[in-house]
Amino acid sequence: MQAQYFLGLSFGRLRNFVNGVWMDSRTDVWRPVYDPGAGRVIAEVPYATDEEVNSAVEAAAEAFEKWSRTPFLERVKYLFEIKHVLENHLDELAAINTLNHGKTLDESRGDLRRAIENVDAAIAAAYTLAKGEMLHEVSPRIDEYSVKEPLGVFAVISPFNFPIMIPFWFFPYAIALGNTVVIKPSDITPVPMARVMEILQQEVKLPPGVLNLVHGGKETAEALVKHPHVKGVCFVGSTPAARNIYRLAGEHGKRCIAQGGAKNYIVVMPDADMDVTTPATVSSFFGNTGQRCLAGSNLLVVDNGFKKSFLDKFSRRSRELVIGHGLLPGVEMGPLVNKAAMTRVKNYVEKGVEEGARLLLDGTEVRIQDFPDGFYLGANIFDEVTPDMTIAREEIFGPVASVITASSLDEAIETVNTRTDYGNMACIFTSSGSNAAKFIKNVNAGNIGVNIGVAAPAAYFPFAGRKNSFYGVLHGQIDSVDFFTDKKVVITRW
């Protein structure tokens, strides 16, 4: 099926998935869901009532009693099936992901690959835990061992920018370990995960209640966190929302992983290989239209005379990006996710000009002839930015690069560490192992890249984050194995 087929699709009123059944919502609150590339409504999303949230959690709680006692080999078989159907439906799911979010097909395929990697990691984790831990004769005639046991119902609250990938950071591990899950997709991009659930229902046939889905906004998320049967919550989104979820979880005695926003620095040294650096930095700043927490935001150039040459190459490649509907071949940058996001980014561009930054490349007037109602912007590049400017401090979440100049690597590291409240990612481009080692050791960020524009950890590593980019102790992906279980230590004398 050609990707262009999906351009005309609509999905009507979305439903909640509870206890193995698709259920029409009885809410009075519905919101439009868009294809941002065309600016047209493709679905309506319900804001679930408290009763509907309660039904989903209660179904998960009831299913937990049997699911947690299901032999782990049987649980793992379901994960193998999930991987199989994701592989079979990869192109379809990538197209739906692109239709609702706007990112390019290649970007959506990458998201699906990351989701599948997390299924693989969850399978591996389940087999590893099955080995157990035991010490014989810790004292005369005394043996001691520990086991990790599932806890119950978990809520997964997903952001708009990775509608499929982020839920897969969490729920495969949760169900492999014997827990049950309620997923709340973003109300902006709910269609892709709804389609995933349809496929899992039809082809994997998990026992009813093991995996549930309810739609909604902030109130739905908070209802899940507060529910007495929910043992923990996994959240990815903006920092203000992450802070609120973390606070609420603490007040109600819940475990919480809350991954927030970012303001990532990309440091370019004079000895960097420009053939590697230029395409990697362009992709970092403008891939996914800048709508990811690992996007480059501040381009920190350590200048000894090469800055102009580098910015010429960076600007030229950014200007050449093919902008259009993500479902079309050859497109390198899609639209912003909605009109509000487009307006927000435009306002930041205006703010940068007001504060005295020099706009090298203005992408605010981009128009796509075949899609005049789409939410499009081109790449925006500022030079002469100082770390105290609004565009250098606040998360923009769009295609804006702010170029800051440093005189040395030491100054660059100090800027990264002291001039932002975020700590998601920091990257350096250099040909010097000494520079790289110094950067790795001294920069205070969770994910570090060396000659890498987007330092995205593989599924077998945690998705790290520091400062206001993360609230909690354990991170997404493989770290969640410990999040979804609690240790029981058994000491015996015979």
C-alpha cells in the first residue's frame, strides 16, 4: 500500500479500549485531531469521564491477579507475537504515525524500530530475571535469595511527539514482568497508538484487562495518577507537566518516572570534521521539525576563525531542506504538530529578533502550495545569541537553532552546565580524544554524544536525564525493569 493512500483517511470518533473491548465514550468533551500536513481534521478524541478511567483501572487490577501468576514463559510468548505484528504492520503504522504527527516517513519508521527494540529488551530482561539470585550458606545452614515481584497496575502517559515509541519504552517491560497497564495517549496524536491497540487485539489477543487504553487530557492523566489501584506512573512530556505528575504521584504514594523537556547544547570544536558535523547538526536541530527532547537547540561554536565557514555550510544545508507533507517521497522536514505549536515557534522567532539576535535564516514564511492549510515552518537560524536571551534559555520545541560563541572548551562546558536548567543531552563534535574525554567527564547532562547529533540511547540502556529534564530515580527503557518490580528477600534455615 502506497503511503499517499493514507492522505485521505479519517478515523471518526475514537474509542477507549477496556478489558479487551472497544467502548464508545460517554463524555461530553471531544476535541478534533489533525493531519498537520494538510491542516484537516482526521478524528475526534474523547476526554474520558472519571467512570471510564475507573473502569479501565479496575479491569487492569482484576486482570493482574491472574496475569501475575501466569508463567513468565507464557507472558514472553505474547511479547514475541507483539514484535511479529509490529514488523508485519511497520509500514502501515509508520504512515499513520506520520499522518497524525507530521514527521517524515523515515522518521516514523525509525520510531517503530525503536519500539521493536524495546520489545526485544523486555524479552531479554524477562529471561534474565528468571535466573534469580541466591546465596547458599550465608551463615551456617542459612540460605538467602531474592526475587523480583510485579506490583499491579501501572499508568503510561504518552507525549504527542512519539505516539508509538514512548508507550513501548514502558508497557512491554511491565507486562513481561507480570503487571497490567493503562495507556493514555496524547490528545493531539492519539490515532497511532489506537491503531496499535487494534492490531494487538486482533492478532496478539492478550488476556482482557492486561493492556487498556483511555483517551483524554490533563484531567484524565491526573485521574490515573490518583486512582488507588494504580501503583505507579510513567510520564514523558514537558517539564511543567512532568513536575506536576511527579508531585501528584508523591502525594498519593505512587512510584513515578517523569521525563521532562530539554534545552540541548551542541558544541562544535575547530578541529571537528565538517563533512560529519554539518549533516549531523542539521539533522539534530531540524529533524522531527525540532519536536523532540533530544533535538539540538543551542549551537555552541568554539571559534578560532572557522565559525563563518561552518555557519555558511550549516545555513546552506538547512535552507535546502525539502519541506512538505511527511507522507510524500523526498520530504526531509514535515509540519509542526498543530497550529498552536506553529504560532508558538513564530513568537519565539520574533522574540529573538526583539532581543537583538541576528536572524540568518528565516523560515516563518514557508508555504507549501499543495497543502496551504498545513502547519509549516522552515528552518530558523539565529547568530549572535547570548546565553541569557529567551531563545537560548526556554524550550522552543520547533525548528530554531540559536548560535552562541565560546572562546574555549572550558567556557563551552561552563555554559552548558550553568546557563540552562535542563540536562537531557549535550553533544560535542571534535577530532580530539582529549576534548571528548574532558566533555564527557565534566558536562552535567544525562545523554552525551561525541560526533553524534542526537544521542538517543538504545533500548538496552536507560533514557537518562538530569536537572529539570527528569524527575525520579529510574529512567525509561531498560531501567523500568526495577521500576515495575519490587524485591522480596527470603532467608531460610533448615
